Amino acid sequence: MKAATFAVVALAALTAAHAQTPADIDGLAPVTVSSANYRTTPPRALAKAVNGKPDLSPAPRPLVPLAAPQHFVFVRGETFPADLTFESLCALLTPALAQKNYLNAADDRGRIYSPEKVSLVLRLNYGVTLWRNPVVRAAHLSWDEGLIGKVHDARSLTHFGGDALWDNRAGGNDEAFNALAQNDANPNSVWGSGGGAGTGDAPLAAGDFDRTREFNLIVVDAFDYTELKTKGKAAPTLWTTFIAAPVQRGEKFSQAVAAMLRKAAPYWGETTTGLQVFNDARAEVRIGEAVEVKK
């Protein structure tokens, strides 16, 4: 086969394979992972790690299992629209977590045969929702904070003291926040003098995550089972792993889950330095057998 003919065939195969992959509205659809172990990471190191610069296409991190297994049970957290049930996602997460030696104490019917082994409660938040900056928090870490967290700073807009219109991580009404930022930069503004509010988070890359958009989210919050029983809503969060992928046009939540869990595998219960940003692992190109095109 002539080289030129082979090039045409290969290009056609690549084009066909790419056409079968849903296209993101910006042409970018990375999988991101942000994780923090609040119990083992000192506060200063934690803040530096969470707010560090995004790590674009990082080198693979070795998957190091726990020295001793930790048994857990899943509980439902905040859920958003998705084509997977809570039970189905738990079934997918169980082997993913087992790679790090986090073991599900319940069987596929939810039965727990050795409750005395349970040391962790994993709260699972998931689904498709509007979000802005898919990173974990570095403060206000307890059961009652939830996924978004309560309003603790001036960068979160509130509507007459009620629901937040814009949050630094979750985003929301971007136009309202931009208007406030511009107003705040006006020295004659009643909102403040100079300095500008700013977004508080550097954009990921070329404006990828400097606005609110639809994300596939899987967020696992870990709690100590004994602390949860004794302290209730005030129980501190042990660790959180936040996995996200911008929704691609025509894509279902279930189609993104495999790539999301694959990228998260080394990070369960760990602390990442900056947001880990991986090239879209959902797009796979398979070139079939070359066939000569006769003129």
C-alpha cells in the first residue's frame, strides 16, 4: 500500500472514531480530581495544597493501598439528576475503593455481617449539576456543611440572607457576581473601596473553569463511624475526594463514571497538591485494519 493511501485510510478511521465521541461545548472535557485528608494533613499544608495551582496532565501517581483495610458503609448524600441509581453507583465504587484497601462492609443487598469492623461512613454525593471550581474545601469541615457548605465569607452572594446566588466553588449567578466585583472596584461604591472582589480562584486553563457550567460529579466524604455516633452533625470530615468531568453534549452521567473512577483510583483518602487535571480519558480512538482504497 502506498504511504499516501495508508494516510488517507488512517485519517478516515481517526475521524470516524472521533465523531462517535460526544463533543464538549468548548472542545475540552477533562476529568479532574481534588482530594484532601483532613486528619493527616496539617492546616497550613492543607490550605496550600487545596489552593495550589492546577496540575495539568500530571504524571501517574502510584496506587498505594492502605497498610490495613478499613471497612465502610455508604450513606446517601446530596444527589442530582443522573441515569444511575444510588445503589448502582455504590456497586461501581466498591471495587474502585477496594483498590486502596477501603472495603465495603455491606454486601450487594445492603446486609452487614460484621458491624464491629465498620470504622468509616462514606457519604456519596453525585449526579449532574451546575458547578464552577471542582475542588475540596480547606475549612468548615463537618457533617452539617454539606456539599456546597454554608455561607461563611463575603465572596458568596446571598439573596436577602437566604439562598446563595453565587459561591466561590459552586458558582451560580456569574453575572451577579461580576457586577458586584465591578461595583466593589469603584472607590465610590457603597460595597467597598478599591481592590475588587475577584473570583478568588485562578481559572484552570484558558478559562475552562472560571464560570458555572454543568458537571458530572462524584464526591465522597469520609467520617469516623464512632465520631458520627457521638458528635452527630458536628462530626468532623476525615477526608474528601472530589471527582468531576464537564458534561459533554449528548453524554449521560453513566458514560463518564468509568473514566472518573479510573482517574480517582490513587487518590482516595489522599491529599492532592492543586487540582489534578487529566486529558479526557473518555475519548478512545481505535484504528481498525487498514484497507486499501482503490482509485
